[in-house]
Amino acid sequence: MRQFSIMPGGKRIGAGRKARFGISTKVIRVPRNMVDSIYSFINNDQTMQLPLYSCSVQAGFPSPADDYIEAKLNLNDYLIKNAAATFFVRVSGRSMEGCGIWDGDILIVDRSLKARHNKIVVAVLDNELTVKRYLIKDGKIFLSPENPDFDDIEISEASHITIWGVVTCVIHQFN
């Protein structure tokens, strides 16, 4: 029979706070009503909900403001239909400016959606990522930019192309 000796005090393997964040940690006290919010922030929780006001904003003649909150809006519920198949990618370049996709914008791309005529897709073409409009003309497939300074790309049998997904939303910040 094997015997173990336990020595009091001193460093024990596996004891103490875990280096969960890759750096040393510190215990702090916070109000109980903020614990869930803090855990959500630390864990990068995807369920943050923001207020959705019941009034709409007029793009024409202004109307009086309504400060009644209709519900809490989770942007993930609104912008992402299939979380397991969705990814984000930042745009680099000007080829899609005609449809409101600008250099530096973030695209929300759903890999579960099938590329269809007139959809905007993210594709790998000859080992390069690109975002273009997927067009079918006379039985031929094209990746078409939304900027007249760029040419359509015809997809031939020799092309090495993989459609990564369909763009469902663009996140654009105003300066």
C-alpha cells in the first residue's frame, strides 16, 4: 500500500488562482448587482442587450421624440441568423463602394448561405480573398465589383475559386 504524506503550508501544485488570462490576477470586491455584467464583459458574452425605442427616427420631417423603450435589442439576434456559420471580416479596398461597402468596413458573412445570382459574396480566388457581387450572365459566372474603376472577373473552369460565404450585413462607422 502506497502512503502519501501531507505537509502543512508551503506551495502546493495546482493551488491558488489560475492564470486564466495569462497574467497575474487580483481579487476585487464589486456590488452584487454588477457581478453578472462583469462576468459577461470578462467572458466576451455575445448576449449584450441594448435599448430599442418604440418610435422610429424620421428621415424626412422630424417628429417629437418618444422616450418609451419598447424592448431590449440583442444585435446578434438581429444581425446573425446562424452563429455557428457566421464570421466577420474587415474590407480592404474600394471595389465595392457602389453598394455602400467601404475600405475598413466590417462584413458579417454567413457560410451556411448558398451563393446565388446578385448576392454579395466573400470568395477565395486564386489564393486571394475578395468581396464581390456574384452574377450569372448567359450561363457564365462572374464576380463583379461595384465600382466602375474595376473590371468583372469571369470564373472559368481553370479558376480556383471557393465561396466562403454570403455577406448579410456591413458595419460602417461614420467619421
